[in-house]
Amino acid sequence: MIKGLLILFLVTGLGFLNACGFHLRGAEKFHITSAHIQAEAADRSAQELEQLLVEREIKIIPTANEAQVIISLSREKFDNRVLTVSAVSGKMAEVELTFQVELEVHQPNGTILIERQPLNILRDYSFDETAVLAREAEEEVLREEMFHDLIAQIMRRLQAIQVEITR
């Protein structure tokens, strides 16, 4: 009896989820089939982006004129600045990390699909001044997360591009 009620509630709950439009995200759909990546002081971002595009079966073309879109990445930069200083010791207590890359996407004929724009990610963290090694490890983890978040942001922008497939 209880097992039957549990199944009824489960089926009813799944029915409500389906009725409200809920569905799993599924695979990303890109409207581009080939791309050329240009990197100017953004080699790490370009390598990661190339790997992700290849995984999604988008051809990376070595010459810009033969690609469907040209993705330009430039000015990749990690930066940090002190936000607060300890009143007791005078040492920094809170730091802001910034990661920035400039993105532009255009077609070989010059049609701009995404105008040149800086993409930024900010994170701030506080740390115990007595745990210097832990602070360095935390900063490295935050930098990696910021890098991957920014690459995911670029992938979402590329996913939104609408171009006619001519090849």
C-alpha cells in the first residue's frame, strides 16, 4: 500500500515537472561548423577554446578565409588588487582577483557577429595571514575556476551566433 502511494506521488511529481516545462539542458547546439581562432596575448584561452570546439565537432581551420567564423581573443590578463588591510598587522586581509579576455567574432567577409568586447570575471577572497601556503593554494584554485568560467562564457556567446551554413 505504502509502496503504491510512493509510486503515485513520484509519477505525479514527474508529471508536474513535465507540465511546467522543466527539462534537462541537454547538449549544446552550435550554428557554426568551422572556425579560425586568432590569439594575441591570449594563448591559454585560445588553446582551451580550440579543444572545447573540437569536442563539439566544430572544425578548427588554419586559414581565416576558409573558416565560417573568425574568433579573435586578445589581452588575456590575470590581475589582483588589495581590497582591505588588517588594522592590527597592516597586512592585506582581502584580495580581488580579476581575469579578462577581449573577444571579437566576425566572418571572413568582414561581417561582425560579436563586436570586440572585454569579458571580465571578478572574485574576492579573504585569508588568514598566518596561513600563507593555504592562501596561495586558494588563489590558484580561484584563478583556475575563473579561467574556466570565462571560457564557458565565451562558449555560450558562440552558441548564440546565427550564421548561414555555406560549406
